[in-house]
Amino acid sequence: MRGDQWLDRDAGPVVRPYLLTGGRTRPTGDSVDLLALVSSADANSASEVLLEPEYVEVIRQCRQPKPVADLASDLDLPLGVVRILLSDMREQGLITIRPPARNRLTDPQVLKDVADALRRL
Amino acid sequence: MLSAGSEQDLDTASPVSIKILIAGGFGAGKTTLVSSVSEIKPLRTEEVLSEPSVLVDALDGVEQKTTTTVAMDFGRITVRDDLVVYLFGTPGQHRFWFMWDELALGALGAVVMADTRRLADCFPSVDYFERRGLPFVVAVNCFDGARRFDPEVVRTALDLNQGVPVVMCDARQRSSSRDVLVTLVEYAIRLISDSEVMSH
């Protein structure tokens, strides 16, 4: 494959982040929703010295539950890479990932609260 | 689908995230709207563009595939500690269609930004959300120098269902972008209460 096929006008460097994932492009286990909440609060007390720097950073950033999209943005890593990191970390018991609470999206009261709050912006 | 009692309690305790998509053609004002109304953050995604015929996704095949990176508009509005609205700008180019299903999953609804100078650019977005049954509003971004249209003219041109709100906006103005989002949330509330009436 020619090198330029990796890149186009919109593309950033894509190879390096995949070193973090051992070249994998798909996470293992359940798919990780964009707004799933990542938490390291119940993490096994692993010695951070032994962990990849990215793992340590995820653990630090997720002491309070944090949505995947926010985490990817703050880590400045592409979403796909972050998903693989997170699924690996979940397998190792370093984090928990909770799906977003969709059952309340259809609660008219919650939505009225949203509309009221937006009006005050 | 209701989960077990303990998870219900967790759900109630955890923050509610509302996801709203901002769609529309290139240059229709998606980024402008997201940045005028929310704290905008950089978000990159990337996808492996596999051949449609390739069914097996081998783990060792990275070098066989074309990977593409795309920057998305991503904004958050913290309504309350336990209530956050997320805005995701959908990538406009057709080769990123595959990302839309994921973005649309669990979304409250969408804003389709329309530029009357290039109205046809938003047809694919309108088609997509209609097919998917996701509530959407059409926001006509009133660019300087663009001819002003009656919302009904835009509705007819886009062949929209009667209920779909069409609003004029200036995406540069926070208040105007905010009103677009309010219109969408109110429309979603109407659809939810209508469907509850139907099911009872």
C-alpha cells in the first residue's frame, strides 16, 4: 500500500495512535457508547508505575465518571483508539463503563427541564 | 427495557446526557452554531474503511485497510450538575455516513442546518432523519446577502411533513442558536406526549 493512501486532506496521523492498541482497530467486548460513563472509582489499586501512561491518565481523569466523548477530547486521541484502550482497561478491572441512562430520555419532565435551562442560556 | 432495581437507582443517580446532532451541508453553519451556544471541544474520530464485501474483521489486518480521521464538532452545555446537553456535528461528507448511525443512537433529535443558497445540500440529512424516525428541526441559517425565504417556502422545497419545525436563525448569535435547540426539545416533547396518547 502506498503511504499516501493512509492520509487525505482531513486526516491526521493515524498510525501512531494505533501503536497504543497493538494495531487493533476494534475494541473487544461490548461496544462502548459515545456517552457511556467511564469511572475509575472502583478500580483495582494497581501500581501506576506498571501501567502505560495513557492508562494512568484515563484513571486520573475518570475518578469522577466521565463520558467517553469528553475523555477522547481531553486525551486528544481519536475515539476509536480510546474505545480500544477503554475496553482493555475494563478487561483488566481498571475502570467500569456504564451505558448512558437512556430510559430517562423519554421522560417529559427531564426534557422540560432541559428546555427551560436552554431558554436561560 | 427495564433493568434490575439496583441499576435503576444508579440510573437515577447518574447524570442524564442529552445528545443532539447538528447536521447539514458543508458550510451551512454547523460549527458556528455549536460554538455560539456551547463550550466547543475538539474531537477526532477515525474509522477503518473496509470493503463492503469484507465480512470478517481480522485483527491482524491493519495494514490492509484504509483508515481515515475526521474532526467532529463537539460541544457541551452543562444544564445542571446532573444534566448535560451534548452537541455532535455530523460529518458532512458522504464517506462518513457510516458514523451517523452511531451518532444517532440514543439521540434526542437533530438540527438540520440549511443554507438557502444551497438548499439541496441538506436533502441527505432530511432523508436520513426521516427514515430513522428521529425528531428534527430545520434551521435556515440567514447568511448575510442570502435571500430571505418564508419558512413555508423552505418546507415545501424540502417536502417536509407538516409537523417538522422550520426556523430562521443566525448561527453566530447565541440567542438564535439557543432558540433552535429549544424548538427541537419542545418538538421532541410534543412527539413523545403524542405517542403516549396514541398508546393509551
